[in-house]
Amino acid sequence: MNKLLAFGILLVLNLGFSQEIAVLKYSGGGDWYANPTSLPNLIRFCNQNINTKLNPKVNSVDVGSAELFLYPFVHMTGHGNVVFSNNDVQNLRNYLNSGGFLHIDDNYGMDEYIRKEIKKLFPDNNLIEIPKTHPIFQGPYSFPNGLPK
């Protein structure tokens, strides 16, 4: 009886579970808040087409905040300058090394700035281009030419 009750509780908790995604807030004036409909559209698509249970409410989180660790997936966007403080660098490095995922959308004009900040995160590593044949581009939808711009 106790096993059945425990199973029922776990089942109910799992049915209501949803992951949350956040937009990363950063300094530098690169309008971190750009494209306010992109993540809600992505969440809706994922929930409808690949059976995710993403929370449709998108939060924002400061790059230097401990709250960053509440989100397994963080989205970063903008059009210009990005500046990470020493605290931001340490916090974001810890987040990524702990399994967090940072998706960066260049959104035209951010590329040259974010590269400098990423180098601060991992100074001993170089950015490399992921080949179009990498498994990340193959499923559940195929992108044979890489991600669309």
C-alpha cells in the first residue's frame, strides 16, 4: 500500500513538472531584453512538437546572481556590447561547469563583444565552430546546413 501511495505521489509531481528557461541580464548596453517573443515562441513550439514541459513564463536572471543556478537553460541575446564583471565571470563559469547551458543568439552586432567575454570565462580554451554534421544539428529536426539565421 505504501509503495502504491509513493508511486502515485511521484506520478502526480512528475505530471506537473516543468523546466524553466530564463533570459540572461548582463551589463554593457547590448540590450539583453531584445526579441521578447523569441523564447515564448520557442517554448510553445517545443511543448507542442517534441513533448517538453517547459514553463511558458520566461524569467530573466542576472549573470552574477546565484539564481542563475535555478535554470538549466539560459538564453542570451542582444545587439552590441557585453561586459562581465569578475563576479559575473566566476558565477557564469561555475554555472557552465556545473552543467548549465548557455544559448547565445548573436542577433547582429554582439559577436565581437561576446567573444572577448567568453575568453574571460575559459581563458585556456578557444572557440571552435561546430561542424554542420555534429549530432546537435540532426535531431529531432535535421539542419543539414547548420542552424538557420
